[in-house]
Amino acid sequence: MEQERAAPGSLHLRVLRAVPSGLVGMLCLIAAVESLMERHEQSLTTVVAANSRFAARKAETEATSCRLLVFGDSQVKCGVDPKIIEDCLNVRAYNLAILASPPPAAYFLLRHALRSGARPAAVLIGYMTFAGDLEEHAQSLRGLVGLSDCVDLARETHDVSYATTLFLTRLIPSLKFRWSLRSAIIASLEAPKTPKKSTIQEYLNIWNSNRGALPVPPNVSYDGTMELDKKATVYTKRWMVNAVYARYFRRFLDLAAAHKIAVFCLLSPIVPEAQSMRDSFGLDEHHTRNVRALLARHPNTLVVDARHAGYPGAAFTDSCHLNVVGARNLSAEIGSIIRQRLAGAEDARRWVEVSSYSEHPRTRSGETVARRSSELPSR
């Protein structure tokens, strides 16, 4: 007896009926919430994450026409003014440093820039320390890493779960914005109202108008002393070297050497009180040994050491970030050193100390920054 065939439409209808309507509704609600978050990215993202995406975008666009690229953390972001260096070298420069970022970020940015056609003659890189861990620096990485970068991280760290989570944050908005959502909830529960912070769009405008740098205006309330929390957690500690960060830093140097790019490694100043204390305890001598060990196999690298240049408290906006006055002075010194080295000056030194501080007369009109220095992410 011939069986009656079910119509294709009725088969699809039976399949749909087999799916619980509650599940369908939940999936639709999730999709709607994720879509809403993505549309309000600027309201939900953090400054660090926005900086990460900004740097990734500029590495593939602006960097392709630059002869000097700058990489590093918040000390470099605030302390190196590409416009001053451009005046010294008569070439285009761009600051790709990311607030609160680790060395893997610099490696990935340089790799992205080179793949996009950038051919810099020199790069400047600087980190206050090589300590910390990838988990606390995830925000500074998530905006710039692609699938190949996450695979690279998984291989280097032997941590597939971390690399997978980092990649998923690029795809799922609720994961991407979890830090800022958490901060917003905590802030809403705090009784006193805090002063309004700069918006993400304001930061983007500042970075765009200053070729990636973040110039900070002088902080009239800062007296040049160490903050108690940084004294306890940063300045009185030995700055150890994270093994993963060391490998990525060396890979950055290897990548530069493979493309015949001169590397300048910046050791930025901190306030005199903190520097003197670290010197008296032998802590900076330990850090110097670590830096020398990291650079031992890389003769194409010159250290630009500004730690003992005598930058006064008035040149800082907090104990480890230069304000716009200090940044202009340091940038002019860096530009002078790079110009001499690239011009082929006979100098076998691999470690150069920056000249003693004297306020540089050159000024440039530019947009300055965050309303409060406390908006800068701490190391």
C-alpha cells in the first residue's frame, strides 16, 4: 500500500513546533540586547578599550605613511609628542601607544602596520615595567587582536581559554563591555557624585588632533610627591619580568631587525622623590639589569634613559605621567637623539642618558586632554 508523502511545508512546520517557544523567545531577546549594546559602543566601552581599537585602526592606515612609529604604555602615550619629534626629524611620526598595555600589544601593532605596508625607518618603544599579567591587561588587547593573534597568544601562553575568551569579546558585545558595565553599576551605587569624566568621543578627538598622543595639562593640585597607593604597590617593589611579556618584547625587536628598522627603547622619568627612593634601595639597578638582559641579543637597539634627567614635579601630572610641558621637553630630546643616530653619527653607545631638564621653548598648539589626571589608567 503506497504511503502518503508529507508536504515539505508541513515537515518544516513540525520541526518549528518541536522547538520550545520559550527558547526562541530567549534567543531573540539575547540577540536584541547584544545588538543594542553594539549600537551604543561609545557609551559602554572604556577608555583603554577605545584606545586599543583606535591604535589598531591607525596602525593599518596612518602608520603606512610614517617613518617613525611609537609604541608603549600610558607613560609613552602621555609623554611622547609626535609633532615635536616631526619638527626634529622632518618626517611623519605617529604615537600608537595604548594606555595600560603590555608588550604583546606593541608586537601585534607593529606586525599589523608592516602587513598594511608601513615601512618605518625607526620605532620608539617604552614600558614602565615588564611586570603584570595578561588577564589584567585584557582590555588593552581585545580591540586589536584578530584570530591569528589569538592563536599566537594561545601558543605563547599555553592558555587556550584566555585566547578564546579574548577573541570572543570581539564578537559578543556583552563580553566586550563587561568591565565598563561592572564599573557603571558600582559607580551608580556610590553616594557622592564624581565630576564628569571626558567622553570617549573627546578622547578620540584628542588622539586624532595629536597624532595618537594624549597630552595632559599641568595639574595645579599635584605637589610632586608619590601617591600612597603607588608607593606601596609600585615604587617600593622590584619590577619583575613576566616571561610572556619578555618573549613578545624580544619578538618585537626581532621583527624590527628583520625589516632593518632602528629601535629606540625609552625609559621614562618618574618624579624625583620616587626615583631617589628606588635608587637608594637598589630597585632601579635591578630594573636596569633586566632591561640590559632583554636587549642583549639586539644590537639595533639604543636605550634612551630619561630616569635621571631631573624632571621636576611641575613637569608631571601624577608621579609617573608627564604633563604637556614635560612631554614637549622629553620629545625634543628624543627627537634630537634619534636624528643624530639616523644621520649616521659615529657613536658606539647602546645606552644614552637624556640631558638634564630645562624647559624647552618650543610649544605647539594642540588639544589637551582629560579633565582630571586621575582618569589615566594606573599601571
